[in-house]
Amino acid sequence: MTSELLDRALIEEATKKSGLIWVRGPGAPAARALWHVWHEGAACVVGDGTGEQPLPGLADGAQAEVTVRSKDKGGRLISWTAQVVELPSGGEEWTAAVAELKGKRLNAPDGEAMTERWARECRVLRLEPTGATAPLPDGSLSEPPLPSPATTRRPIPAALPKLLARKKRKRS
């Protein structure tokens, strides 16, 4: 009983203090970083609407794996299993959760009107801890980055600073 209470306290404190959680829904290829708020015993997230974070694989009634990182070092603190509960738009729980989420939403494109947009276009989910925590992994679990057309910046050619300095002298 005491280990369950300690796990519950660790889940709550770590999740409250972390700005991001990594969530993996059933069938999702990898965990996804989501911003959240801790509200009334669960992590609340909003997404899947225009300009909001995607929530792949998270459906009402499903289970998800949540990994919480350390705020200061960024390393994994704890992984726990969550029951996904979708809050119906406009309900009492939805309104309370949205009030908390609204305070944490950075750079909203529509400011004060975002709650109406969330009601129309988005889903608000509660990730309720089931009490089950996963042991920390032995390995790093790092994966190579996904293929992308983006390139890494290359060093500048050695002659470029001399060419730029010559153009500045001609202007003066």
C-alpha cells in the first residue's frame, strides 16, 4: 500500500513540475512530446485542432504510456500508464480543465477566442494514472531521427571572410 502511495505521489509531483510529457498511445510508432497541465489528479492535454498539438493514437477509453522527464536535467524520471478520458466540450470538467490549459498555452494565434476554437475543433483529454509504473529501461532507447529534407548547416568556405572584407573596403 505504501509503495502505491509513493508511486502516486511521484507521478503527481514529477508531472506537475515537468513542462512536457512524452505520451505514446496504442499503435503509435513513437512517443510524442505534449505540453500539459496537472489538474485534479490527471494530466490534461488539448490538441488535434488547427494550430494545436497532434494527439496520435489517443482515444477515449484507451491506455497510454506517459514518460515524465526531469525539469532540470531533462532525463527520464518515471513512466506510468494512463487511462485516456475525453472530456465532452462545454461540460463542467471540460470548462475547469480548459481554464487551467488556457493559462499554460503559449503564443495562441487567437488569444482570448482560443477557448471557443477549442470547443469547436479540438479535443481535451485527461490522462488519468492507473497506478502502474514501468521500470526504468536498461538501455538508452534513443532512435535515429526520422528522414527529413532538412540539412545540417555546413562550415563556411575558408575564402568567404576575405571576400566579404574586400567588399567592405571597396564601399568605404
